[in-house]
Amino acid sequence: MKITRNTEIDHKFASSESKLLNFLMKNDPNDSNNVVRLIDEFYFRDHHCFVFELLYTDLFEHLKENGFIGFESTKIRNYAIQILDALVFLEKY
């Protein structure tokens, strides 16, 4: 979940982010392009709240859990392929 601050500038950014995320969800209905999925969004006390799919963990937390030992080359290759797939999808729009 992401909760934005209740400031005018953050409202503008959240509105832009909302439009972009909804556009991406509409153009990737099968979730085949490695873009995080927006599940829901709502306002709570004038804070724009975004609810995203639950993912395993971020890269920093994964490194921390493993004592900051680097990734195997196969994992790095898999991450790179996923990122490049997402970038190719984003480039279309």
C-alpha cells in the first residue's frame, strides 16, 4: 500500500500516477509485462491511497536477508529480462 502526503503538490502527483497506473492496467490485462498491478485506490482523510498486488520482497531486503552476498548470474539475468520486457511494453505507450 502506498499513502501519499496531504499536500497540493502530492495530490497532483498522485492524480498523474493514478492515471498512468490505470492506463497500464487497461493495456496489460493479462499481466504479461512485469508491471506492478494496481488493485484499488481510495482517499482517506485527503490522503490518496494506492493498493498494489502483494509481492515477495524488494531487492534490498533480499540482499539483507542473505548477508549482502550478491546474486547469482542466473538471477541477475532473470531480473534483467523482466525489466527489459517491462521497458519494451512501456516504450509502446
